[in-house]
Amino acid sequence: FLLTVIKRDEQVCTDCKLCDKVCSMNIKISEKNTIYGNDCIGCYDCITTKTCPDKARALSLVVANKKVHLYRFVSVAIAIYIVATYLVMYVFNVIE
């Protein structure tokens, strides 16, 4: 079970291969339907609106089998990081 994956909708993909060009891991995204965390470092450059043409929007982030908006996901991840840091530093008295 993987928490996050990138899905490519081949029905709307225009095969422009812009996602392949921005991938820092050199994944051939345009040739896959699902990109897993084992291959992907999670930069999500391939999902940004500047990469996939507006008409297509073939790539999406899927978290726990539900399609989510990238910026909401990032906002929640940052919030969790801040809360976890606070808990470790102050509640558990790591720093006095």
C-alpha cells in the first residue's frame, strides 16, 4: 500500500511529453499510468499547471486512493510538520 501516487489519465493525455522533460528522476511519465514513490522523489513538477497543458490535465496526485489538489496536499503536509516539530520541541521538552 502506497500513500501517494501520481496517476496519468491516458484518455486525456496529449502525449506532449512535457512531464518527461521536467522529471528530475528521468521517469518516462508519458509511458506509465501510475508513478509510485519507489521511482519518484515527490517533487511534483510534472503535476504543476505549467507542465501539463491546461486542456489535458492528465496528471493528478492520488492520496490514499483519493484524487487531491496538489497545493492542499502540500499545505496539509507543512501543517503536520509544524505541529510535529512543536510537539517534539516543547511538549516533550527536547528544548528547555
